[in-house]
Amino acid sequence: MHFQDLNLHPSILKGVHELGYTELTPIQQKAIPPVLNGKDVIGLAQTGTGKTAAFVLPLLQSLINMPRRQINAAIIAPTRELSEQISSSISRLGKYTDIHTTTLYGGTNINNQINELNRGVEVVVACPGRLIDHLWRGTVNLSNLEILVIDEADRMLDMGFLPDIQKIIQALLKPRQTLMFSATMPASIRKLAREILHDPVTVQIGHAAPATTVSHYLYPVRQHLKTSLLTELLYRIESRSVLVFTRTKHRAERITRHLQDSGFKSASLQGNLSQSRRDAAIKGFRNGSIKILVATDIAARGLDIRSISHVINYDMPENTDAYIHRIGRTGRVNHNGDAFTFVTDEDREMVNSIERILNCKIERRMLDGFGYEQHEYKKLKFRKSRGRPGKRKTLYPLQAE
């Protein structure tokens, strides 16, 4: 199915074609028609399958004929990064419309947001807490709201946003169209959907599992050798950009400093950073000036960069849903990607859970020549002194067990 088959407004189609989009992804093909027909929709699909455009395009179509300079649609997202990405999608797809959007989230000057709101916008993309702040201040008026979108609904509950979401719902004074999108939908989210959606259409593409465009590999290793293994692995793989996940903020910073000292163009992304540093890290990773981004799960949602060739789980994620979202940062929209996960003896149960989701045994790999039993850190020091770390062109084979 092609985008011109949707009978979208010419100004929207112009933005779609300028971005090079021609055919709908499966989630877009199944979700967009009922949204255009005014139905409440629950959209479930694997990450990287085009969920954002599945609600942005029909939202733009609906807003074309609505009054200007009032908030007609609100999109709630769990993180600042995802909010910015959604807002960017609206701006790019709606480039030739006169629909304006703004983002509302904490960690930035609220007065700047108020000034933007006073200039008049039709769409707000917001994190729950900051949206409530604006509602209390009276700087956001949702009395004209026609469309509410809740993105990454499962993550909202994981992060404890349910009370805030309920407060926002209570502030809506008239019936509206409500859309919920996510990669996973546990029972708690289904219960919330029953409470706030009216006769919803449920659209599901595949199962709650990583996309088939991702290849999975496990690297058994002792905990104290992880950093050395990561460094050696990064020397050897051919990649455009690599996203490394850690479990803690402190570890993300420590690994980033180590990689920088080893000559890699790297940065960290974690919750203790200022918004300007987070923005700079994402911008550099997106434009290629930063090749390796070391992040906590703050980057597991909403980081849509198609050039990510590898995701490396330095630490095993806490659950299978987190694994799905982490791995979903690569292999996006018909691109292929590799997922490497470092595993210790303590990770056996989680490995079994992931293999049950994938319905197959994940290949175990050992890095040839690494010296798992006798590895010495001075080997890395020697490479650093040569002044060429991160740029070696010699590639070594990756051998399976």
C-alpha cells in the first residue's frame, strides 16, 4: 500500500514524499485507516516499524481543518528524547502545513515553554510531569483537545506515570479520540486502555519480540573483563555507529571515559546529565561525529537513528521487555543490525527468557585471541600509546563456541 492511497491532504503528501517515503509499513497500513475514521486505537508493534508515523500522519490530516492557535492534540511520551523525536516527526511530515508543535518537559526553562505556547501551537508533545505543571499554572489549555496520544504506554507505567496520566485525563473536559501505541502491552496497560479508550480498535503486528532484521549473539565473559572485552570488540567490528547499554549511570560515565582515553569518539547519555549535554550527545551520535554512545535505558525508547549498526548490552537488561526496546534501536525499518550481549553466570535465567521470546537458541561467541583467562590490561595501554586506537583496519574473525 502506498501513501497516496490514503487520500491525505496534498501538503502532507508533499512532506511524506520529500522524506522519501513511498510504501506504508505493516503497522501504518493497519493503524492509519481506523485513526482517520475517528476510532480509538491501540497499536502494538515491534520497535523500529514506523509507529510514530502511524499516529502522526492521521493526526496531521485531522488537524488540517481544525482552528489554529489552540491546542487541538496532545501527545504524551515518557522521556525528553522521545518527545523531541515525535515533535521532529510532526515538523518534518507537516513541513508544508501551517500546523505548529512544541515540546514540554522538565529540566529546561519553563518560561521559554510558556512563551512558545503564547505564540500559539496546535500540538503539544509532553512528558506527564511537565504537562501537569503547565495545567496547574494555567499556561496549557486542553479545553479544545480533540486527539490524545499516549506513546510507549507500557513504559509509562514502568516509570510510575499512571497517577499523572489519570490527572491529565481528568483535565479533559469533552470527549476526544484517544490513541495508545507501544511495542508491548502487559495486562496493566490493557486495563488502563479499557478505562480511557472508547470501543478501541486493536492493531497488532507480530508478537512482542525484537524485529527479524536484528541478529543476536551472546558473549560469555567474567564481570571484571567486560570493559576490556568491549574495547577489543570495538576495535574489531566494522560499524557505522554503536549503542552500548549499561545498567547504571555511574557505569555509563566510567565506560565512556575509558573509551575516550582509548581514542574512540564516544559520549554518554544518562539521566544525571544536563539537557544541553544530552542534546549534544544525541546530535553528535546522529550526525556521526560521535561513533559510540554509552547509555542507560533512557535511550532504549525513542532513539530513532537508522545508522546504528550494533547494539551492545554491556549489562544484561532487567527484563525481556527492556531487551526488546534496547535491541529495537538497530535493524530499524528494513535495515539490518547486530545485537551483542555480554553475559555472566548470573544471567542464565534472563538468557533463557530471551531465548523463549526469540523461539531459538542464541549463538554464543568467543572473541578470538582475547585471552579470557589471562587477559592483561597493559595490552590496551600499549595500543593507546601507539596513537591509533579506534582506527585500526585489521579485522579479526569472530568465532562461535
